[in-house]
Amino acid sequence: MTWLQRFRTGIKTKTIDKKETPDGVWTQCKNCRKAVINKEVVANMYVCPMCDHHHRIGSIEYFQLLFDEEPKLLFEGLFAKDILQFTDLKPYSKRLKDSIEKTSLEEAMTVAEGLCNEQRIVIACMDFSFIGGSMGSVVGEKISLAIDHCLDQNIPLLIISKSGGARMMEAAFSLMQMAKTAAKLSLLAQAKIPYISLMTDPTTGGVSASYAMLGDINMAEPKALIAFAGPRVVKETIKRDLPEGFQRSEFLLKNGFLDLIVHRQNLKEKVGEFLTYFEC
């Protein structure tokens, strides 16, 4: 049974469990705290119909939103290894095993190729549910392989970031992925192949300090937290009150760090527009 089939049959998948909740069951929006029927949130592309809050979703949901039809999954079968025999509250090897069982994902990054508005594209999407979407060696390798594929096939690349940053359990192996992905993206630029970066809530740490901010177009969902260090850490460091909305999409757009903010309902149309512009 393939990864996509497992999702469609609803095996131990948190987001699928939510989508399969019987009609009439309510959920509480984390932003406005109002009760909303689950199926209404799903029908609204996982955006609260009351306050427009964009709920966190995973790679399978983004693929369903962006691809015209079922995409082809790429670079499956890559699993992280506990090279350092790292242990915090529990061994890293155990944490990996638990995350795989809980999410039915192999890693925090899933890559697929297909058509978006009838135009070929490769999409690499992060899953926050897998160890906080942290960037480890496999995440970096999947991005590297995706770039190689785009170079070989002359296909644009979209990376959807949703991450707490580098994966501390892999130490330097994780930090090396920042340089690795940045170097590989420069090859796309040299080949004049478009790279679009979509930052979602949250995009932080080593991910925001590397490939997430290196797009030919950098865009974000509304009110997404985008930062290297979080607001609490910054405030404690500089001993000053922070501006309202600090490190949210709207603040970054105003200060020139983003090109645009895209509502999830307009995402597919906007990506299609960019692909058309670059094609010209």
C-alpha cells in the first residue's frame, strides 16, 4: 500500500481523522475560539469561516489543493538514521519510529510532481506533524533530489515550508542542510528555472534562514509566523517591547521581506499565474 493510499484509507493520520469526523461534530478555532462544524472548515480549505484563520495542514492537503489530479510521489523510501545515538526525553530512534507510526509519513518533507493549472511543477511540502517539521538530513536530501529532478526535466519548483527549524537530534548534520540546499538552489537560478517559496505558519529557525527565503518569489499565508528566533526569545534578548504583529506575514511584507501574501483559496490560481509569467 502506497503512502497516498494509506492517507486515503485513513490509517493513523491526524488530519484524515478530522476530515472523517461524522457530520454535526464541532471543532473550536484556535484563533477566534468559536465553534465551527468540521466539514465547513474542510470545505473552506481548512480556513475558519468565522475569522479567516488558516489552520495548519499537511502535504497531502496542499497536494490536493494545488495539483489538478493525483500527483506522482518522488523520492519515497528515505528514512532518517540516528547516527549520533542521540537521547533527550527519549532516544531519537524511538522518536522517529513514533512519528512514522503516528503520522503515516516517512519524514517531514514529501515531494511530488504533477500539473498545476495544466503546467508541470514539482512541489516539496513540509509536515509540521512530523517532529515539528524539523529539518534533518533527509529533508535536505529530498530538496536536493527535487532540485536535481527540476534541472533534469526543466520543471519549476515550489517549496512549502512549515517548520520549527533545524532538527537538534542530528546536530551538525542538520545545520549542514542549510548550506547544502542554498547551494543547490543557486544551480536552479543559473539554469533560469523558477523557484517559488511559500512560507506557512510557522516557518522558523534554520529553514527561514536558508531555502525558505531564497525564492525567486517569496510568498506567505496570512498571519504566518516567520522568523529565525521566536518573539519571546527576541524580546528577552533585546529587553524591549516588540512592534504589534512582529514576525507575522503582514509585518514582513511591510518591511520588504516578502513579495506577497496569498490567501489559501487563491493559492492555486496565483501559483498558476507565476508559472505562466516565468514561461513567457
